[in-house]
Amino acid sequence: MNDQDETAPPRTPTAVRPGESPSRRSFLRKVAGGTAGLAAAPALLSGTSRPALAGPADPANLPPNNPPWTTTAGYGVVEYPYGMPSPYEANVVRRNVDWLTADRIASISFTPLADLSGIITPNGVCFERHHGGCADINPDEHRLMIHGMVDRPLIFTMDELTRFPSVSRIHFLECPANGGMEWKGAQMTRLQYTHGMIHCCEWTGVPLSVLLDECGVKPGAKWILAEGADAAGNHRSIPMDKALDDALVAWGQNGERLRREQGYPIRLFLPGYEGNMSVKWLRRLEVGDKPWHSREETSRYTDLMADGKARKFTFMQEANSVITFPCPEKPIRQGPGLYHVSGLAWSGRGKIRRVDFSADGGNTWTPARLNEPVLSKCLTRFEIPWTWDGKDAFLQCRAIDETGYVQPSLPQLRAVRGTNSIYHKNSIYTWHVLPGGEVENVQIS
Ligand SMILES: Nc1nc2c(c(=O)[nH]1)N[C@H]1C(S)=C(S)[C@@H](COP(=O)(O)O)O[C@H]1N2
Ligand SMILES: [Mo]
């Protein structure tokens, strides 16, 4: 694997880093011990020690008994100056796939979608994609330069940038390689790996159009080159229309400053466009009249079609969707009966208009309910009641966006794209529910 590959040819499916360990029992004992046990909890969040799946409860702690935590004081304020999730949620973490990249410097981690509710991705579990490792930048020593075809080339400090009027918008960001390991067949064993190259945050920043106005774009300017301050630079050519439409130079992520992994202190954010173009650690914008044809838009981030020709500049993340319950990580544990199937849908072109659900591998479809809010270029949560009869079922969902675009089936996508591609695989997924309630990733051809 070289530094830029985000996916690899199929290999033997592996259960990657299951994240379960026999430590839960000893962990529970520690927590039951009271404050001292809880104070010790952060250590359990790191390393290999992770609480396992929920085990049987101790009857001594169940009604009508009073468990120890109701009879002794809990821990005090600022025990954790920056709060952490409950240690019982220690399984909800980013994970990487060891065989996917040669090392963890130029690599990718995946969002634990199965464990998230609503539409917002907590900052600490947003998938990370770095081509040259995660830069660690002192904002005092960071600048944004805008030059090229402008009347006034300018260099901004971070304080100068945050002085501009800001906007906050909730949008997904998806790596175009999401799902890209499965063009030739199903091989990933978790939702986290099939769809986890996506996150959805509230981004706060200044519209790029405001900064361009400040610099005065010269007539004839059509493109902007964006460059990061990390070791990879990640040069991408941005069409001027997009820059003037809804592009942001963002410093806020879900109410706090960007996480380092997401490009602290500033990143470009292009709603709905392939994640690669949202250049992190943004340091330079060059205005020009043609695209730059950088490595990231020629050798990488092109779509190899069935005839062997590579398609360039596929910016749009088309409509896509996935069922998050049930899924491989969240099997059906309580036997046949009524469940609420839940999932996420999104489109780079705008709002989700409808999501259809099928329990018979796409033969019959029923519209699901869309949960509010339904926002443009944003994850949309859907739910639908479903009575499981305890037999094999093939669950699918299909997103339709406000432009009328219908998420394609896998055969439909393959008919147009072949199987040589990595990027932009947005076809319908199938979860096979087995009679025992386990869920596996399969493909229906
Ligand atoms: N400077 C810089 N920007 C970058 C990258 C990078 O390696 N360096 N990775 C890109 C890729 S391929 C993706 S998918 C997104 C990932 O954003 P995230 O790490 O916030 O999930 O950032 C993009 N911006
Ligand atoms: Mo990416």
C-alpha cells in the first residue's frame, strides 16, 4: 500500500479488532467500589482494555435492592475538566483496519456509526483521514494566505479571521472512498467499516465568499487552489461557483474549536463535495483561471471506469443511505417481534426527500419516517417499525433526494461504473438478518 490508497483489493474477510475483552467483570468490580473506581476509569479507555458487551446484571444491584451508588456520594465536579463518555461506552471509538494502509500516519479511521443516535457525530469519534499524519499547529503560528488573481493579496491571522461575521451549519463530510472496498464483493464485517468514512458536525466559520470579497477577485477567475499546512498539503482545485456558493473557512466544530484531526486551527469545508476537497490545516488559497491538475485530482480521486478510462473531478457525494440498526455490530438480541429499524441517509445535492425500506432484498419497498431536522447536505435519521418473524431477512434502504435522484442498486451502479473504481460507491446495501438475529454484510447481484 502506498501513502494515498484509501482502499485495498479484497482480502480474506477478517473480524478486525473486535474491541471486546474479558476485562468487563474486573472493571465492574472497580466501579462498584465507588469514587476511587471511577477515578481509575480513564485508564480503561485507552490501550487494549475495553469493557465487553453487556453481561448479566448482579441481582444485588436490581430492584428492590439499593445498589451502592445510591447510598454513597459520587465523584465531585471537575474530576474531568474535559468530560469523557461513561466508561461503559468505551466500545464507542474510532477504529482503523490494519491491512488497509501501510502505517497509521497516512491512514484512515472510521466513525462508529452503529452506536450513534440522531445525526451529530461527537468530535472525539469523527473519522480521520490524513495523508501525512495529523498536523499539530499552534494557531499563533498559522496564517491563511489568499493570492493569485485578486486585487489585494492578503495574509490573515487566526484572530483576524474570527473577527469576520460567522455562520454555523450542520453538514456531513464523506470521504469518496466510503464503501470503496466493496466494488468486487462484500468483505467488511462491520457497519463501521462499510460506511464509517463519514461524520456530521455543526461547522462554524466565515463564508469563503466573504474572504474573497475582501481580496477582490479579478474578472476571469474560475478556480481556487486550496493547500493544507500538513506534510501532505493535499492540493485541490475548487470551482469558483462552489467557493462563492456555500464554502466555509471553518474554525468551529460542534461548538468548540476544530479538533486537530479535523484540521485545527482552520479547514476549508465544502458541503456535499467529496471529503478530500475540504482541505484541513488550510494555509493557502490561490485564485486562478483553470484547475491545477494536482496529484490529488489526477493520480488519486479519479474514478476508473469499466473501459479503463479515468473520470476526473467527480466532486459530488450522491445520495446514499444505510441501516444502523440492526447491523453487524447491533444484531437482534430479543427474538422475533416488533423493532424500529433505524438508519441514516444523506445527499451532497441537498435534502433527503424520502427513504424506502425493504426487508425482502429490494422486492418490495415501504417509505420510512424521516426524523427532524431534515437539513440540506446533512445526515438525516430515518426510522420504520418492522416486525421480524425470526426468519432470514434481507434489509435494504434507498435514499431519494430533493432533486429526485434515486440511490442506485449495486447492479445498476456496476452497469455504469464497472468494478475498477474505488471512489463514489453509493449503491444500496444489504444486511442479511440470520434466524439467530445476527446480521451479516452481503451483496445481492
Ligand atoms: N491538508 C489535508 N487536508 C485533508 C486531508 C489531508 O490529508 N490533508 N485529507 C482529506 C481527505 S482524503 C478527507 S476524506 C477529509 C477527511 O476529513 P476528516 O479527517 O475531518 O474526517 O479531509 C481531507 N482534507
Ligand atoms: Mo478521503
